[in-house]
Amino acid sequence: MATEILMPALSPTMEAGTLAKWLVAEGDTVKSGDILAEIETDKATMEFEAVDEGVIGKLLVAEGTEGVKVNDPIATLLAEGEDAGAEPKAKPAAKAEKAGAKPEPEKAAAPAEKRAEAPAPAPARRDGERVFASPLARRIASDKGLDLSAITGSGPNGRIVKADVEAAKPGAAAPAKEAPAPASAAKAPSQPAPAVAQGMTADQVKKLYDGRDYEEVALDGMRRTVAARLTEAKQTIPHFYLRRSARLDALMALRAQLNGALEGRKVKLSVNDFIIRACAMALQEIPAANAVWAGDRILKMKASDVGVAVAVEGGLFVPVIRDAEKKSLSQLSHEMRDLGAKSKRKRLAPEEYMGGSFAISNLGMYGIENFDAVINPPHGAILAVGAGLQQPVVENGEVKVATVMSMTLSCDHRVIDGALGAELLAAITRNLENPLAMLA
């Protein structure tokens, strides 16, 4: 019986994707772990691995097809000796459906043909974590009455495959389904849904520019996501802003000294590496500010997981450096360079850009003196960093020239109050102005 290969959910927020490129052809033999295709999500282009072995029967979705929904069939996988003619008919591509094209009616299957059963929704473990399993593994588990949440997967990223289900003991029986709660007992949402802003339609905007030359640029998945998330952030997060400057003379002198000593190891520290270190340490010094908004509660984080905004063509990524407080400046430098390169190629894995409690947006290298950054939900704050400029300062009654960097801390008032935000920004400033203490 042919098995449908479904569009995978490559991140927890993915609902649809673009099948960018097939890396296999019809008739190819594949095994678990082989790369089948490149899938574009709203954030990155990721490789899709096979979870079962077999022969590619038919590719149901053409390269470049956009808007393919998660769990829609994209190809079929045949067992050894199976006839490709008995495979299920392809679903129409998302583009054709959107364009209004009517799919051809399915032909009645021959008596000897049997369509693969539609895969059941992915079960959830008792702690709420999603269980990832191949369609074949789900079907076999259903036939045997096994509970997939009680089976440990051996496939890529812990995915449950055929061999895991066949080796499972009968004791992993599927639990009885609970009756759904009556509608009257449904819990009311803790907050009302935000109102949708009423704006002009695309046609109305275009009419304003009749007779003018312009280029129409279609929104890709990344730009749509950036637009939606930042609109939501500004509409729903009560931002407030704290501004402060830091003198960088001691930091610049220490950086030059360290880079001279690290030249043989091909390590070159940037000012941004020091800023990441200063923020990571400050979040440990002011633990109440190391927090995220979780809808009806606040989550206070233990580690300093710091996101750093990286501009890419068509949008931006915020890769996260985890446990940043435990890493040396050279480690932070190496990891940031690696994450930055992956961001530019749109090759970040979901675990590399999801999470974190705090972010940094540095536009100093573009000559921007100061700006206000938009919080990346569910983070509690984001630090906007401007350029370090030589300015006159008064010290002990004398005017001197110093390198001064402007910073703006955007805070979510639901998570961080004014005094707490001021403590955090003071700790960041203290670390930057006393860089030797960050090496202790």
C-alpha cells in the first residue's frame, strides 16, 4: 500500500510552506535520514528528511509551489515491489486552488487498489509535547491499538518510525478518548482578541498612484511574518522606553589589547560581542528582568538566552545565543558569527531562533546614533544600540573627549516596571564601562 509523504511542520508556528526544491526523483530509493526536499517556511529554508525507507512513487507537488499546508500530501512512498499505479491520486496544488482552477474529479479506484488511510492527527504526550511520527508508523500504531506518546522514536529528531512501532510492547496501549467538554463549560479567553485595524485595500492604494511608475513586490513568507508579528507587538505590548549612554573608552582599549593577543587564534572580537556579554551578565544580576510574558503569567528564566537581530534580504532574524552568561567573549564571537552566517543564508534551525527572553538590535555600524526598537514577543525587553561617537564630556570639572554610545531599552510594562528596567539598564551600562569585570 502506497504511503503518502506529508508536508512537515518544521517549526511549531508553521502552518504552510513553499516546496522550494526536490532533491529526489520518482523511482529513487530512499532510506531514513535521506534528504528529500528543501522547504521554505516563514523564517528559513530547511531540509526535509525521510523517516521511512522505500521508493519514491510520485511527486505530487511541483517545485516552487507556495502555500502547501502542513500535512497535505506532497509525494508517495512505495514499499519494495509495489506498483506506482496503485498510489493515491494527488491533491491539487495550493496555487491552482487559489487561482480558482477546478481540480479534475477523482477516478474510481480499481478493486485491487486501496488508498492509504488518512493519517490521524499527531498525538500529544501527557505533558503537552507534540509527538512526531511518520504516517506509516501512525497507521501501524492505530491498527495495533498502541499509544504513540508511550513510544520512544529512533528517527531524526526523535521521530517515531515503522521499526519503533513494530518493536513496541503491547503495554503501550492507546488511552480511551475522553468525551469532549460541553460548550457551556469552555473556558473563556483570559483576554479579548485584539481588534483588526481597518485600512485601505491594495486596490484602493494602487488607485492613488494611477499614472505613476512603480514596481509591485509580492510579499514572501518572511515579510508577511515580520509585518504580522511587529504589528501585533506594537498593538498589544505596552512599550515604554529608557535611554542612557555608556562611555566605551575602557572597552575599546581592552578590545584592542585582546584582539592583539588573540590574533594567532584568528579571533577578532567586536563591540557587539562585549554588548552581548554585558547584557547576559546584567540579566543574571537583575533576575526579575530576565522574564517573558506568557499570556496569563510571567515566566522568569534562569539562563540568559540573548537574541541578536540580524538583517537579511527581505527581513530579519533574531537568532538566540543560549546560556550566554556562561560563555567567554571568544565563544560568543564564534557563535554569533556562525548564527549570523546561517541567518544570511536562511538556514537557521527553529531551535536557533526560537525562545530567549531578551534581544539586542545594533544599528551602530550603520551610523545610527539612537533609535527605539520593537519588542520581539514574548521577550520582556529589547536593547537598541547606536553608534559609539566621540563627544565632549565633563569629568571633575574638566571637558574631555570620550567615546559615547547611546542605548534605548524598550520594556514590556506587563513584565518590567520602570524602576526594574532602570536597574537592568544601569547594570548593562556598568558592565560596558568596566569591561575587565566581565572577564572575571
